[in-house]
Amino acid sequence: MKYISTRGGAAPVNFEGALLAGLAPDGGLYMPESWPRIPADEARRIGGLPYAQAATEILALFAGESFTKEELAAMTAEAYGTFTDDRVAPLVKLAPEDWMLELFHGPTLAFKDFAMQILGRLFDAALERRDRRLTIIAATSGDTGSAAIEALKSCSRVNVVVLHPEGRVSAVQQRMMTSVIAPNVMNIAVKGSFDDCQAIVKTLFADEAFVRDVRLSGVNSINWARLAAQTVYYFTAWAQIADGDEAVNFVVPTGNFGDVFAGYAAKRMGLPIAKLGVAANANDILHRAIAYGDYTPASVKPTASPSMDIQVASNFERLLFEAKNRDANALRHVMEDFAAKKGMKIDEETLIAIREDFVSDAVSMEETLAEIARHYKETGELIDPHTAVGRAAAMRLRQMGALDGKIVTLSTAHPAKFPEAVEEATGKSPALPASYADLFDRPEEMERAPADPQEVKALIRGAFGN
Ligand SMILES: *Cc1c(COP(=O)(O)O)cnc(C)c1O
């Protein structure tokens, strides 16, 4: 399988090349040259396997030329062996046609572990083979950072730099990052928003000399390997609830459009998915884009679901590429225009294509807290604010008739990762799992920087430059 850039200006690479590069050199995102096909009966077989085995089968379709099935099997066994629930991604039934897919049983209690635990192992193997080192940089709205640090801290060939917006991640999220003190780990608190952090990362990647000197690569959800890993739980969830080749809906709390794009990839691979519901919080650019064709970033509003406090959703470019029938030239113009005008009106034809697969909703802060409270009252269980955004959207989309039939809402984080919001909504404080009981007693270490790429570069060069 070869990977091509959405902007058409970079040579195709294999899976390992896309893994190590992150972003394509022309500023585009890598996409599989064609979608691997899994017919419904094969989806049922794969989706019914134990999780790690299902992951091996699906990753082999994307990575088969770079890693053998045996290598992948060893990696998936280790990666998903770090999860505390044997089912890895358990599905919980809430109502006759409603389920919640729990994606928070990994080492840092959010769904980012599904991809990152695999990514760390893929990186180690690829770098070992090439006898190389890399500096991985990630901008995080909270969960990517902790998942990346946890997965990469013991990689001997990887340095990891994580930029988070100072004061805009939850205390638990921050501690999970900054209390990992290792010579190859650097946390930088940036005075600004997640979008500022993401913009700095983009600027750093555009500096060829810097990229070469520190051997920079990325693990944000622009990295195709992450999305490939995230397609797996759509298959395992579908296989548990679908009758025959019945199509099922998924509602996904969305920020950078990575997780829901993995669902789209699963659908393109042949998994019977009816609609994908994009659930946004008050940062509703994706809802405005899908509902009204208006992809114009507003300023970022801090909410109770900080991992979705994003306006410029990197992976949306991948969807535009598909919706424009993979016309890289057209897409390059659109993205250049977007950069110049700081906004985009999506044309009718593209919008129609998008709406074949997606519906959307935006959920306010009040509605998020009300949903946490409602869910607790009805089930006695606490859910995290990101999950609550998904559930509130799922129920409203069903009510409106935008979704019907079976709906699986992705539960993307453990409630204890966001105790402030959960307590505000219910009066109950969710307990951290035992492995994190002493989190707030652990020493912290981080750098601070203004939202200025030059200052961030200087810090990274100082630590990891030649
Ligand atoms: C990252 C994250 C999201 C958003 O996922 P995207 O892939 O960025 O759309 C939602 N919920 C939680 C808890 C997250 O960590």
C-alpha cells in the first residue's frame, strides 16, 4: 500500500515512510492510495476476534509491506496488553438501540492510547531497522500529550516534545504529562490556545534546517498510522451488535476530526456504517461546516471538554480530499485560499458528498453538564464531558430524525480525567484508578514559552539538537 499526499505535491511513500514523516513534505496529509476492502462477512470475522488480533488483521492491510504480520501481532499484543479491561474496547448497552463504546481503559484513560501504544512500537521498530533517532513533537489539547509520553518514554530512539496550552488542560491531564520525568521527554506549556500550539508545530515542520537538525516528526492525528489503528474499534463494535450486514450509526465527540475520520475510513473499507455523527462542543466549526458549509474558524472558547477545544481541524482536509473525488489540485487551491482568507465556504457539490456520510450537532457547556447529570441519574454511572457531548448529540440527532436505528456513541475518556466538570454536574467526584492514586504527589517538570515558534525552537535545540 502506497500513501499519497492530499495536495499532490509529494512522492508516494510506503506505510513506514508515512509513519516517520507525519505530515507530507508539501504540507498535505498522507492518504492510502486506495482503500483496502473488507466485505461484510469478513468484517464480522475480524470484528469478532479478540481485540489485538482484530487490530493485527486490519493493520496488516495498511502496513503489510513495512511490517510482517508476526511483527504486528507482537506489537498489538503488547500495546493492548497495557489496557486494564480484557475486552479492550467494551461496549455498554444503554437502551434498546443505544450503546456506548468505552475507549478509556488504556494507560492514560483516554482513547488516544489506542493509537499511541501502537505508534510507539511501530516507531521503535522502524528506527531500529534504520539505525536512526527522531524527535517527536505533538501539540496537545490534553490527551494526546499524555498518551504520547506514556507510549514513547521508554523508546530508546525517540525524544518526545509536547506543547500544551498553559492552564487550558485539566489538572489531571497536565499531571499525567508533566510528572513523567525522563531524559527524552520535554513538556512545554505555551501561553496560548491549542490552535496556537498546533500552528507552532506547523511552523517548525516548515523549517527544513530545523527538521533536519533535530530529526523532527509528528504524532498528531495527522499521522496516518494513528487513524489506521483507530479504525479497529469500529469493526469490533459493529460485529457485536449488527444483525447480518445491518448498517449501524456511530456518534463521535470530535475535535481534530481524527477519530471520526477513522470511522469514515472503516466505512470506505466496507464496514456497514449508516451515518457518522460529528459531535462538537461550543467550538462548533465542524458542525457549521457540515450543516451550513461554513468552515470559518472563530476564536477558541474554553469548555468543559478541552480535548475538543479546537477550531482548525487538521484531518478535515482528508475528508475534503475524498469529497472532491481526490482532486489534489483542486484541494491545494482550496487550502491555499483557506489560509489566505482564514475561512472557507464549502461548495454545494462537496457538501452533498459530505452529507452522504456525516451528520453533525454542537452541544453547549450547559447541555454538556446537564447530560452528565442526566446520565448519572438514569444509570448511576459517571461519564466524562467529552462523552457527554457525544451522548447529548446522539439523542438530539435521533430526535430530529437525522439518525435512526442502532447508535454507538464513543466514550472517549474516563470521567476521572475531568473531575471538575463531573463534580460540578453531579456533586460526585470520580476516583482515579489505583495506578494514579498518587498523581498529585509526583514531582512535575515543564518548560514555559510564549506562543512564539522561535522560542520553542530554541528550547528544543537546546535539549535535543545536534
Ligand atoms: C482527542 C479527543 C477527542 C477528539 O478526537 P479527535 O480525533 O481530535 O476528533 C475527544 N475526546 C477526547 C477525550 C479526546 O482526548
